[in-house]
Amino acid sequence: MILLAHMLFGAAIGSVIHNVFLAIILALLGHYFLDLFPHIEYSIDNIREKNWRKSLPDILKVFLDFCLAIIIILLFSKNQLIIYICVFVSLIPDGLTIISSLFSNKFLLLHDKIHIQKVHFLRYKKTRALNELSARPSTKNILFSALVSIPFRILTQAIAIFISIVLISYQ
């Protein structure tokens, strides 16, 4: 998911959960929960390949997304410290993924295996082409193709953002 969704979800958890320790744990787990749903995200291929000239637009997108999330949190929340701690914690999994692409070790490789291959499992799921000559498409393949379509991926993030803003603003 884009940073905006993760940050707002972390802020919502910090707004709703009054036990600090529990809020921090849920903010971290909330990141993985959101990543279970089909979604769009930024490409960090240029960063992974250390192609710094081409990565500037990618870095700018992330920065603008981060700034937008902070502005929304400032406008809609009570601006308590726990909210910002949960926002930070909700970003740790993606931060580890970026660090892993630059400096690799056993812990980061294990995290990548869990975060990228297990949590983002729908990214790697293959479906049969609908116009394949050998057989008619199954209902399962049609349903799965609809679930991973770009509009559905955008919708899952919009729903997460909307729910998060409602939770932030009503606390």
C-alpha cells in the first residue's frame, strides 16, 4: 500500500487504542494486515538497482505521500504523541524493505521473505488468461482477476484511508 494508507491506519490505531503498548503492537501488525489486501504501491526498482538518477521521481512520490498523510493527521486528529508513535511504527516494515534493498543481512532477508512473499502473496499469484484457447476461463480465475484489477486495488486503499480518517477524527 502507499504510505498514506499505512500512516493513516497507524494514526487511527493510536487514536482508538488507549493502551500505549497495545497500540504500538497493533500499529506494526496493522501494516501487515493492510498489505494482505490487493493494492497498488510504489516501485522501488530504481532504488534496488541503485539507479539514483531515475529514482528521484519515485522518492518525490513517497515524500509527497508522506507529507499529505502528516497534513491529514494534523488536521483531523487530537495530535497526541501516541498517534505519531503509531504512525512511525506502522512504517517500519516498508522501511526494513528499503534498507534490505540497500544493505542485506539474514534478518532483513527473513523479513523480506515474510513481508514480500507471504504477506503480499496476491502479487505473485498467477491466473490463466481469459482468452486462452485451450479452455474456458473458470469462475475462480475470473473472480481472482476481478479482485486484483487496478480499480479494485485502488478501492482497497481508498476504503482503508476513509475508515482511518473517520476513526482519527471521531476520537
